[in-house]
Amino acid sequence: EHNSPDVFAQECSFYGSGDFRPNALRLSADGTGVSDFVYKSHRTFRGRLALDGLPAARADENTQTLEVTLVDTVSGCRLKLYYTVFAELDIISRYMVIENGGEHKVRIDKCMPLTLDIPRSDLEMISFYGRHNKELNFQRAPLHHGIQSVGSKRGATSHHYNPFIALCDRKATEEKGEAYGFNFVYSGSFLDEVEGDQTNGTRVLVGLGSECFSYTLGAGESFCSPEAVMTYSANGIGHMSRNFHGFIRNNVMPSVSLEPHPVVLNTWEACYFRINEEILLDFAREAKKTGFDMLVMDDGWFRKRNNDRAGLGDWFENREKFPDGLASFVKKVKAEGIKFGIWVEPEMVNPDSDLYRAHPEWALRVEGREPLLSRHQLVLDMANDEVIDYLINIFDKTFEGVDIDYFKWDMNRPLADIGSYALSAECQGELYHRYVLGMYRLQERLVTEFPHILLENCSGGGARFDAGMLYYSPQIWCSDDTDAIERLSIQEGTALIYPLSAMGAHVSDCPNHTVGRTTPFETRGYVALAGTFGYELDVTKIPEEDRAMIPEQVAMYHKYNDLVREGDYYRIASYSENRYFDCYGVVKKDKTEALYTFVQVLSRPNYHSRRVFFKGLDPEKNYKIEGEETVYTGDVLMNAGYLVQNLWGDFKSRLIHIVEA
Ligand code: DGJ
């Protein structure tokens, strides 16, 4: 019993080998799924190796990688485990490569690149659940014996669960206690599994679960898993978030994410599918008056796309909406002195489209079964190279000579009917993963061929808000719900894992199109400031007093954006938890400046001011609050608190800017 693999801490465990906890690998050449890899050798080196076709963190010479090679004599496979240590960021990234050195085909049925056995189980698990318009709701629960997991079978990371989980001390707070964070640099179906085991230990696994993954490796072939990452904080959950923020911002996201993002005016909530040259040029003319930098033409611009029932797949200009063609329209937009962005949804097709009529076999489907429609659309088979080549070709042609600065890449339904015309019966189980590889190939091509173009990813809001997509795009639209109050919890959830600068956030019109709520324009501006900032409303029709505030808000964005993008994020009070108010801040790394956002969601009787306790300041430094004369020490602001006064009414907010005195 004492020598049982079931009680030891393992770096990688194998199905059928006597370790009865959830295993990292299920693989064999003989159909049993059983393997038993044993240590052969290891080496360490500076930097890291690239992952073929997959996003992975960039690592410079300050990082070190450990490669451990194991062999399984029966299947003839070699397994290489890679650990790259980002010491300054307290992050370790992990992936594995399986090489079939045997003579027979090998089938992999489960592949979890990250295993961590923690010798304790008195922990709580943090994870996120959600749905469309309500992404990333925080949940925290004590670990119990047995398996608890989050995952996705939707082919995308999904609105419903994020691949991030954390395990923390039962009493861990924002500032105190231990917290282990885990994430997956991947954008498809995934599984995060945790078991409280018989030894009162905890096993954590992150990777490709068996339900949505299998892969056949021919003799001499190899398979590289996506990368998983983990971090540790001895100083609470807030520090864990900041570890991930630093790592994702500096090592995962493209380098443009370190630069200011343009302030956009997006047409979606402004006019939905009712777009044409005349309306959009009116918008563009407003740029001079209001100060936004870029017009983004969302869905509805191409061929027969007048609603969501038709046209996806037919990426041709629409001469009824743009009589002189796309290139000429974009020239006119640019003549107003702004940039231009455009929406695409490359992975999808409406049955009512010329593309589908010509190539029904390019949509995911299972022979003999009626495919399931969602938003009236089907999913194109990204595992089929012909489809990818077609898309590259059609986009090149349609956008030739069109001066585009930004693409919004959307994906509006999950994968179902998991069958591919391009794969043999034996390889159908590879479809989920090959789909993601095909999609990454397209994204990679876009960002390398057109490095000046800014890419924003989107998936019906935040269904693909993950580190994999952030590798290609420095921003992701985080929800279709643009209501400022709903956004407080969506953005708080997102910011527990991902940097603020990655969160697509816009000021939209009221009553809000999703929840019908009316909030002050000022509050909408403050909340959007915590993300990429922009507008999504009919700027020619909103009330004049709102419109008049836009130049001021744009100036505010320019004033604070360096701080928001590069500063350290602190959660102070959560409306989702207390149901009254919300407060968060960003503090410059050298602690000479900070910006706190306070939102009084609901007003209460006899409560016209509220004391908040700022975080992240230097207790020894003297600070002044913009607009006030008093000098406070950081110690006072953090421990005696600051009184936010004169808040009369619901949805009122304050921006509190603090600089070293
Ligand atoms: C879903 C996105 O999240 C929206 O912002 C918008 O682009 C629509 N799709 C367009 O169909």
C-alpha cells in the first residue's frame, strides 16, 4: 500500500497504472489505454522551445526550461514534459510532447499537460460560471472529497466556464493567505479537474479531457499539447491576479497591448444590421467633434447580410449599402481623419449563403443527421485545410486595396455535430482540437501578414476570453451586456484573471439594450474606462447633454489610460458580494499615482457618504487627491479610509485620482 502510485505526488500520471486519481494521460497502442512512462533523462536550458501551431508564452533568456524525458517501453512512446520558469512573475508554464517511436499507431484519449499534487485539502476552489450576457460570475466553495471540475464541450472556452481556477486557503482574502492559480493557454474544449483524495491531498489537472479529445499518432509522429500555466501567491488572491496580469500582458499578449488602444465608435448597438454609407459617414463626421479615433463597422456590411438569417460565409462587398464599393467608402471615412475597423466571423456560415450552397460539406456535420442551427448558422470545418485556404483567399480578395486598421473577429455559436468531411472515421475524435489549430492558423496568418492591423477577438461577447486568444489579440470584447452595472461584475470576474487593458468595454445608450436599465452617462464612462474604452451608440441621436460629455470622457481616457494599462489592479469592494457598491483601483508600479473607481449601485437612507479603504498605496508616501488640498499618507488612505461624499441616487459614481504630494 505504501508503495502504491495512488498515494505519491506525481508530475504526470497514467491511466491504468495504479494511480486511481484523475490521470493526466490515457494512451496506448493496443486499445487498453494503459501506459506507464518511466524517467529516462532530463536537461535544462535558457529560454524555451516554440509550440508548433499553438499559442505559448514568450520567454527570454531570463527564463529557464526543464525538459524531462520518459519512455513507455510497451507502446514505444517518448513523453517529454516541459516546465518553463518565469521566476520574476512567479509563473511556471507546462506542456507535453508525445513522440511515437514505436511501430504501431498510438491513440491518445486524454492529455492534461498540468498536474499538481498539493499535500493538503483544506482549500477552497475559485472558478467562474456564466452564460451569454452574464459572463464570469465568481464562485468559491470548500474543496470536498471526490472530483470537482469545470470544463467546456462547446469547442470554445465558452461563456459558461473559464479555464482558470484557483485554490486558496479557506481564510484567504485579497491580501492574505495562500492562493494557487491555474490557467490554460487554449481556446477550445477543456477540462480543469480537482480531486480531494484519500490521503487528504489535492490533485489538480488542466488540459484536454477525454470527452472532447482523442488523437491518433502514426509511427514516427508526435503530438504537442497546449500550454497550461500556474502561479502561487503567499499574499492573497489579489497578488495572484497581479501575477497573471503581468504574465499575460508581458509574455502572452502581443506587444501592441503595451501601447494605447484607439477609442472606437462601434456600430453594433448603434444600428445593428441597418448600416450604410450615409449613416456611417455621419458617424465619422462626429469624430472631429467628439474625439474618437476609429469607426468600427460591425456585422451587416456584406452581401445579403441584412439580419442574422443570411449571408455569413459570403464575404463580398454590398453595393446597395456602399454604392462605390468598400475601398472608396473607407477612403471617405479616413478623409474625416479617423481610422477604420471592420467585423468578420470567418468560422461560420448561414445555410442561406452562396458558400453553403456550393460547399455544404464544409460545415461541421454528421452524415445522415440534420445539423443543429444556432443563431441560424452552422460552423465551418476549421480542421479542413481547404476551408482555411478558401477563407484566406476570399478575405485577401475582398479587402485588397481597403485600408483597414482593425479587425473584430467574432464567433457566435458553439460547435455541435462534431463530424468532419475531411477526417477519416478513425480521426473524427481529433476534430475539436484540429478545429482550434485551424482557427489559430488563420489568426496567426492575419497577425503576421498584417502586423499593423489591430485584432480584437470576440465570441458573442466573452465566450472565448482566454489566454490563447489573447496571444493573437491585445483585446477581447468581454460581454454583449454593456450595462454599466452588469459590467461591474463581468469586468471584476474578467479582471481576476486577465489584465484590464484586454477587456473590450464601451459606453452604450440607455435604456440599456440588454437589461433596460438607465444609468448616468458619467457612470457608463467610468466603468468603460477600466477596459479598452470606446462607444457603441448612435452618436448623432443620443441626448445632447450626453453627447457633450464625450470629448471630456475621451480626454479622461487619454489622461488615465497609461495607468489603467500598466498599473497594478486592486479589488476593494464588490457589488456582486455586498449588493450596494463597488470599488476598485489601479496603482502605478512605483506607487506615485493611483486611480480608484467607486460606484454606488444602490443608494441607502441615511448613507450619503461612504468610507472606502484604498489599497496598493505606499503607507509612507504623502498623497493628494485631485481637486482637494488635504495631504494624506498612504497609511491613512488605506487604514483610516477616505470618505466618498455626496452620493445622492442610484448608479452614482466617482473617479478618485491620487498623486504623490
Ligand atoms: C456578437 C458580438 O458580441 C457583438 O458585439 C456583435 O458583433 C454581434 N455578434 C454581431 O453579430
